[in-house]
Amino acid sequence: MQSKINAFFKPSSSLSTSKSLDLFPPIITNHSEVTITYNRRPRNSISETNIGSICESTKEDGSESEKQLCRSSGKGLSKKRSYAQLHLEMGQSDFLLHSCKICGCKYAPGDEEDEKVHKKFHKDYTHGIPFKGWKNERRVQLPLRDGQHIILVADDDPPAWRNKVKEMVKMMEIELGDDWILRDRCKVYLYVSSQRIAGCLVAEPIERAYRIVTSSCTSSHSSNNKQIIPKSTTLQFGGVSFSREVARTVTGKSCVPPERNDNGIILSEKEAVPAVCGIRAIWVTPSNRRKHIASHLLDATRKTFCDDRILECWQLAFSQPTTAGKALLSNYTGIGSFLVYTTSVCK
């Protein structure tokens, strides 16, 4: 039974041959046989040559997706990306910016470029901004050490000179305050040491000033004239009582009682006196202090501010000085008193 069924489904050899010949007739040619082989391309990889040909063909009529493929291909595909974390937040108050306690510059710790900028600014603030000198600069003749000199810059000097002055004034404003140091008709004295500006003094012409005496010089006189007259005042709140005493000051024969301001300065005279030179600001870099640089700047100002004469120490007037400024002026004048003027009303 099995053999009969197999014989029924098996085609005859003569029939299959004839049909195959009808369907695929033989082709006779004189050419040699050509063999074409293909290599499988690696998955998700595009060679540089193929990318180059694709980019050239898509410059004009390529689709947006093909152009995007060209832009994202090349060296960027094989470049490794770095995901370094520069900051670690642990609840610190200065997470983003850190403020330097010396120069006041704010920078991001861990940022290489930020730290480089802070390092340069910190050096310029503590040691002075770099200065290589000018041609035909105006030097003040004073007996100073080698490599040190004082330069005078007037209001009508070249712009390059005045720009250097503005750069120095910005350093001064960090400690002395903004937008009041430099103004018209000012003469600026720059103390140069080792090719850096270590100190600066800004002077201006004035017409009047007021004579003052520091509190250290007048404390003995004021204590003799001061009498405390107790006046008891008692306030009772339940079982707690508060008492107060009022101190009165009895002056002597002085017609104008002395007045003290918040900086510890006692005004001894309310009438203005004639003045010529006003010192708006004087500043020395932190690393060059205690080296008599401020005194040399004051000497240069007294010598060259007026063309026809040399001013005396007591003829210099100053804007409201700080505590360090009062100590400097008392030591410089040697008499414990000096002139002050108000920069906002001077002409």
C-alpha cells in the first residue's frame, strides 16, 4: 500500500525535465562568468567614507533627518563624554559662590577658571596692580629706595594714564566705598614699588575746612570739665525695680561746646578756615602697609600740589577719616589736630 501511494505522488522524470526546459530556456553567451560577493555591514555603525558621501549628497536636496545625521557624525561619535561633578552640596551656605575674606572677590570653589581669576585678582589687591611705567611720566623727586618712585597724574593727562588710575581706584573702593573717590580736577599720586602700584592718594583743590582734635588728645580736658549729677528715677514692675542716672556735662569758659560724631572725632571749631588742598582718599595695599608709603605720598602732595609753594603738614585737609586714618594723620602732623572737609559740598 505504501509503495503505491509514493508512486502516485512522484512525478515522472521526463515530465519534470520538459517543464523546466519550457520555463527556463537556456541562455547561450560568450562572456565569462562574473562572481559578485557582498560583505555584511556591522550593525549600527557608519564608516567615515559612507558618511562623507551621504553628507555630500544631502547638501542640496537631502532631507532634514539626513542632514541631522551628518551633523552628529564624525569625531563626536567616538569622543568620550566626561560627567565630573564639580560641587557637592552638603548644606553649606556658600554652595555656589565663596567670598574671599581679604579681597572680597566671589568665586566658585572647584571651578578651575574661577579660581584662576580669583588668584590673579587677590594678588593685584594685596600687592598692587602691575605697572611697567609710561613714557614721559611725571615723577616726584623724593629720597626713596631703588625701584620705588611716585608718579603724579593730572586731570588732563593721556587716557591711558587716567585708565590706570581708574583701575587703581576700583581696588580702593573695595575698602573705602564706591563712587566718591575720583572726580574732576583731582590730582592722583601713585606709589610704584617693584613694578606694582602699592599706594594711591587722591587730592583736590578746596576753599575751606574745619579744624578738629582727636578724642585721644582731648580726653583729659573733657574729663576735667565733666561732672556727673545723679538724678534717681525708679520704675517698679511687680517685684522688679529699675533705676536710672542722668549724667550732665558742665563746660568751662568755652563758648562753643565740643561735639562728638560716631567716628570718635570731637569738633572743636565750627567756623571754617581757608584751605587749599583736600585729601579725598589715601590707600595702601595690605601687604605694603607699615612701610611709610602713606607718609611718602603725603610728602609728595605737599611738595607738588601748589606750584608756587610747599604746604605744611597742618595745611592739608582730609575727608572724614577712618580709625586707621586718624592714627595716621595724628602721627604725621605730630600735633594731634588736623583739618577736615566735607567732600559733598566742596567746590
